[in-house]
Amino acid sequence: MIGCLLIHGFTGSPFEVEPLAEFLQDRTDWKIVVPTLPGHGETLELKGIKHIEWIEHAESELKALLNTCDEVYVIGFSMGGLIASYLSVKYDVDKLVLLSAAAYYINAKQLLKDIGNLIKEGIQGNILENELYKRYKFKVTQTPILSTYEFRKVVRIARPLLREVSIPTFIAQGKNDGIVPPKAAKYIYETISSKKKNLFYSPEAKHLICHSQDKHELFDKIYQFLQIE
């Protein structure tokens, strides 16, 4: 049996990767696991939660798959991508997929463009219907400042280990990402030691790459990558 662990991002939930999880579930008989990291989910309760708790929770889910599956793939989105890369170095993972992995974060140029669009829509009276506005407002109002430091600790732990990633790796990044700049994907691609590695840029995607308009092209490429022997 093949097991596949999908890890969502900071302040996120399984919603961020569910379209990909469902795509894979529909086409395979794999054991698909999409955990919710401590303090995360539809309602955030991050106060007092430490970065090590996020890593350990993902680690425990991975161990369970390794104990029951012949092969295990790990897919990580944003902060989840860093956790996934960390786990791929520490455990016997077969393949790795990194989506908008936060090796760098905050693409100021795109973020300013997004904010400009929000202001424009606000003038037009459409801002309350804007998904980006809702998401940013929710995260800004619900995320304790100390939690952002915990996120940065994950980055500090995982980034130095990227050079030790040696398994087949698929890296994907949205060109319009306002949170993680496109250079993050290029940095990861050039840093990891994997001999088999793919780099894909989605021309349409913002940060939530699994919810982009061209997501099915991405999903097809990931599926093909995971199917290759």
C-alpha cells in the first residue's frame, strides 16, 4: 500500500490542500492523510502553541503511515512544505512534493498589488465579497504575534536541512503568490541534493496554489510525478 501525507500551512487548515487530496483519492487506492496541526483549523487557537508541536504532530502522522505502508509520499504546502522537507530528511520517505514552500516569505511586490486591488474593490463596494480580503483579515485578527515567531523557528530549523533532501522532489510555486515569493521555489530547487527534481511555476496561482484556476494542470503533473517508478 502507498501512503500519502499532506501538510497544510501556517494559520491554515486541511482546506488548503483538500483539492489535491481529493484529486489523488479519486484516482488511487492510496491511504491519504490530511491532519490538522495543533492550534490550526477553521477556528485558530494558536496562543501558547509551540513550533515543535506542529512538527511533532506531522511526525506522528508520518510514523503511522510508515508503519502500515510500503511506500510513503509527503506533500507540504507553505510552512507545511518546510515541515515535509524536514521529515523527508529524518525518515524513510519515498517522494516529496513542495507547494509554495515558505523557504522565503512575503512577496512585497505582489502583496502591494493585491492590497491595491482590495482598495479598488472596496471603493466599488465589493470588498466584503473578496476572498483574499476575508482570508487576510481573518489571519491578521486571529494570529497572535508570538505565533509568527514560532513559524519563523520552523523556517530556521528546516532551511539548513534542504541540502540534505536527496529523494525525488516536485516543487511548485504560483507566479502571483503574495506570501511566498517565486524565488523561494528556485532556491529550493537549486539547494536540495535530489538527482530527480522537477520545478513547476503556475502562471495563475496566488498563494493558495491548490485552489488556483489552473490547479488541474498542477495536479496532473504531481500525479504523474508520483506514479513514476
